[in-house]
Amino acid sequence: MSLKLKKLLPIIVLLSLLFAAYIVTSNPPSAKRGRPSALPQISVEVKKLVRNDLAITIDSYGTIKPRTQSVLLPQVSGQIIRINPKFRAGGFFEQGDVLLELDQRDLLAEVKIAQASLFSAEQSFSEEQARVEQAEQDWQRLGNDKKAPDLVLRKPQLMAAQASVYSAQASLSKAELAVERSHIVAPYTGRILSKSVDVGQVVSIGTELAEIYAVDYVEIRLPLKNKDLPYMMLPEINRFENATAQEQPVVTIYSDLATRQSWQGKVVRTEGAFDEESQQLFVVAQIDDPYGENEGNGLPLKIGQYVSAKIKGKTIEKALTIPNKAIYQGSYVYIVDDNILKRKNITIAWQSDDVAVIKAGLEANELLVLTPLGQVTSGTIVSINSIDGKPVKASKQTRVKPSADNKPDKSSKSRPNAKQSREDKGAKS
């Protein structure tokens, strides 16, 4: 019995497999495979491109520097006996103000000594003039018809006496000038940056008293990017003329040190060489009367303060501009054409922090996609939810016809599966 079963076992397994295959083929899955949808899967915001004139504004930065900055030094020695209340760090002064006074007693004594020397020299000169007149009379009394020699008339002695007078006069003037210089006078209208001395201190010639700077205007050295140079009106000059007012672009200086403040200035000159380290060209902007009426309630400009600047550049006619957020990897954008997403490569002519001027790759009236997109391929069907910020109704959406690949298969719809056929036959019987 067991031997017969062993012989029939392969036949039984084979028949079982054939029966299972028949069951599977006779009952295919009734679920339909999913077909690609012809409806939009992404909703985007677009902007209709137009050409407009664009006034270029060039961004830069720099630090505030004074027009003139100098170290205040005494030209005479002495003890400081009085200082001006304005002589303090940050204090303002006017041209001609006496900032410090030195002890004059030694200097006044020198003046008296010089006066005495002058009186003595003048006396010697007067005596020598009398001797010259007497010598000339004696020469004529002797009956000499020829002109008397200079030595006989004592002219060399007279010239020496006159030289002594000139020397004494110069010494007196120098002593009086020293007295005048004991009063340290402001050379221009300015401000104290730092002071180094105070009352009672003895100073000598060359001792640093203070560091001061002029306040009539300040300057800012501004670097320009090489790509901005074609769009900048540079105030260039030559050896024989100065830059005119029309060649000086307007610049607005901003500072956020305390509050948002701004000052109006102008670009007055272009430096004569490129910076060796950055290989950039620098221009110099000027702000007149920076310590006059200040805008807002913020702090006045400070020397060494970091500021940002916006320089008025040229105007580009009929420029095609797009926001920077619509640019991917700096080289391409997406547009919508008949509800189809398309990628377009672009060439940028000029770019700021906010917008870019397109040189090639886009045309007016195209719909630029502003919505940030991830990994989206060109050719994706999309819907537009707004154009230039205005919502678009669903009824106004452009409908995209499904492609041949997306059309439903009519033959598969009309052909029932095997299971359904058997069920129908059983019902009929």
C-alpha cells in the first residue's frame, strides 16, 4: 500500500498545481489599475512679465571719516593755566575760539628783552648815521672834487648798525608772536575727538594737546562692485577741469545704530586706482553739515561709524525685471504656458538684493511662477490661483486636454472579467 502511494504522489502534486493554476487564471483581479490623472496637481501664483523703465540703485557701505583731522600741538612751551569749557571729548568749537591758555610771564619777559635790544640797536644806528654825515662834510672841506670812498664815509659801519636794528626788530616780533601763540586757537570749526592735557600741566613744543576734526562735512569711502560700474555715473575729472554738479550722483546714507536714520549726500569724486586687495573701485561720498539738524531723534553721525548707502545710478529703459525669489540656482525660472509648467534658462544683466534685470531667456507677457517649487519636472500640469496678486476663479482656469496616453480604454470598459461572466451564467441557469 505504501509503495503504490509513493508512485502516485508526483501525479497528485502535478494535478494540484494544474488545478491551482486554473483557478488563478479563471479569476483575475477585479480592481482596475490607476491611470494618470489629467487634472492639475499643483496650484501656483504667477506674475505677468512687462517691460518698464528701471532706475538703478546701487548698494554699498562704508565708515564715516572727517574731511580734515589733525593733532593740536603747541608752538611754545609753558604751563596750562586755563582751558575752554568746550575743550573736552566730543565738544564742538568754532574757528578762532581760544581752546587753551599758557602762562605768558616768561614770554612777556622775552618781549621786554627784545624791546631793549631794539632800542640799543636803534641808538647805535643813529650814532653811525651822524658819523657818516660828519665824514662826508670833512671830505668836502678838504677840497676833494672826487667822490668819497665808502670806507671814508663809513657806509659799511652804517649797514652793520642797520642790520642790528633789523635783527632786533625780528627778535621782538618773534617774542610777540610767542606771546600770541600762548593762546591755542582753533584753526577751523570742528569737534574734539580726544584730549590729552588738562589745567596745570606743563607742555613743550610738539606736545600733543588734542585730536580734532572739521565738521563742515564728512566723507564716506564706498566700494563699487565691478558689475555695477556700467550702471553708475562716475564723477571723473581730468587735469584741467573739476567735476560738475550734474556729474555727482545723489547718495542716501542709512544707519540703524539707535533708530532708522538717513542723511542725503552726493558722490563727489572717484579714486584714481582700484583697491589692491578687493580689486574694486572706490568712490567718495560727502555729507554737508552732518551735525546740523538731525533727522528723527536718533544719534548724530559719529566718526568711524559703519553705515550703508544707496547710490542713484542710471535708468535702464524697457527693462524686464523679475524678483530674485523666482530664480533657481541663479540660472533658470519656471513659467506657465497653457497650464503646463515649463523651465526656461535665463541670462541676468544686473541684480540687486530684491530684483534681477533679465538680458535673455524671457519675454514680455509670459507668466512667471512665483510659488517656490521643489523637485518638479518641466511639463507638469498646474493650475493658477492668482496673477499679479489677484485671485483667479476656478471657472477661468484653462482646461488642459488629456493626452492620448491618459484617455480611458473603452475596450477594457466593455469587456467583463472572467469571474463576472461565470456569475452571469449561473444566474441564467
